Amino acid sequence: MNNHMIHHIGNSMSPTLKKGDILKVAPYKDRDIRIGDVILFKSPYGKTSIVHRVVFVDNKGVRTKGDNIIPIDDFILHPNDIIGRVVSAHRGKKEVKIFNGLQGQIYTLILETGKRLDMVVSAMLRPVYRWLTRTGIFRKLFSRWIRIQVLYYKYGDNMEMQLQLGRRVIGRRLPGQNQWHIVRPFKVFVDEATLP
């Protein structure tokens, strides 16, 4: 079996993989499946395929987890369930190398440490952030230079709205939801009461 390319959807592997990435998947052949590998495998629950990272390997099988998900997947994979190892992601004009094996373990450790640090710092700064958002100080100070656009995306009967600052999406309102989800720290620049 040769390398093949697949289109990635979903966010369970964020920030390692992004929605829209084209993934290059290499078969294992005679290689061992290692902790830290990013693998493509057949879903035990349906006809789709899933990309997650290997977190445990023993004689019972392989356990996986998404880089953006806290719990380990509740199923055990066997070698015949695994299609291959993700070696790179094509993102626009860039090719991004995917860390596997020991490098993947180190990368995951750095991600997890960053998430924990972010949680601690966020908890400490949350009262200040809420106060700044309520007062609108940053909106008033920077309104002359910051231009935020509301974009509408319709697919089928659904409509998603996005807030965009330059080329960056800073917020979303998903179909069927009444609330905007705005990325930190941009909430201090947005008056949610004026949003559709």
C-alpha cells in the first residue's frame, strides 16, 4: 500500500491539525506502532475514519486520544484497524511535518503543559478580563484602528456568522445558537450587544 492523501475535518487534533488540512498518510508496513504516533484508523462506530494520537500500546491493542480532547478514546484498536501514520499536513501552500513517536510524545507534553498553564493564568486574569470587557475601555481606545467585520456563511438551510479582524476569525455564532463564541483576548474589542 502506498502513501495516500486525505482531507481532514473536525477539531479533535487541534492545534496539530487544522480543519481543511490535506494529510499524507504512510502505511506502517513493517514498522511498529509507537506511542506518540498520529494515526488514521477505521472508526469502531461507523464507516468513517478518525485521526488521533497513540497514547498506549500493549498486547491487548492500541489506545488513542485527540490532541484537543481530555479523555482517552473508549475503544481499543488492533493493527488491522489502523490504516497508517500521518507524516505531514498540507496547509495552503505549506507542508507541516507531523511529529510521531518520541517527538510526538514531547510535542504532546508541551501542548498539555501549555493548556494547564493557560488554565491557571486564565483563572487568575478572568476577573480583570471581565471588567475590561464590561467597561469597553479597549473598544473606545482602539475603535479608530480596529475594524471588525461580520461575515455570513450559508450552507444548506444553515447559516454561520463569523467575526473577522483582518484575515483572522476572532468569533463564531454557529447555526441554531443564540450566543457568540469570541476568542480571547478579542472580546475586549467587541460590543456583543451590537452583534446580530
